[in-house]
Amino acid sequence: MSIRLKRVYDAPAKSDGRRVLVDRIWPRGLTKREARIDEWLKELAPSAKLRKWFRHDPDRWKEFKKRYAAELDDQRENVEQLARASEKRTVTLVFSAKDTKHNNAVALKEYIERRC
């Protein structure tokens, strides 16, 4: 399984493999051409309610991951499809958050590695 993480504002590279945007909202200031996204999986992003509750507050990180995992449990088929794709080639989960340690892409990667 090869899953990487990358900010959408960082330059795309061939080594990214399949670039999958995992945010619910399109990143500000970027065109689709500039972002070079292969797939946009909005359904794997946290709900608007959870995203607003979290506000990228590191003190809420542990609880965010728990709540987000519960949401991902309802998206099991989509998560497994993404995991299978990462077995065939590199998949880079692309996100727009400034915080590279406490964001939904990090939590999603951990979820996939633990459960798939």
C-alpha cells in the first residue's frame, strides 16, 4: 500500500501517482488545471459540521479522528476502493489545510492503514 500526503498548493510531481483531493470544498485560488487532481472524493471529506467543530485545533485532534472515523465507517466501500487503488500504484491524498499534521488527509491515511 502506497499512500502519500501533499498540500494541493505544493507543485504536482509524477511521483505523486494518482492525485486524490479529499476536501469537501475546492481549494481557494487554484484552477483544476493547476491542481492536477485526478479525482475529487468529496464524500470522504469530513462533514461540514465536523469540519467546523474541529477548526484545525490540535487540542481537538484526537476527538476529531474518532468522530471522523465514525463518518468513514459509513463510507466503507469508497475507503476500500481507495485502499485497493493504492495497492496498484501510488495514491497521493491532496488537501488544502495549512496544518500538515492535523488535517483530514492525515486522519484518512491513518484510517486506511489501520482498517484496510
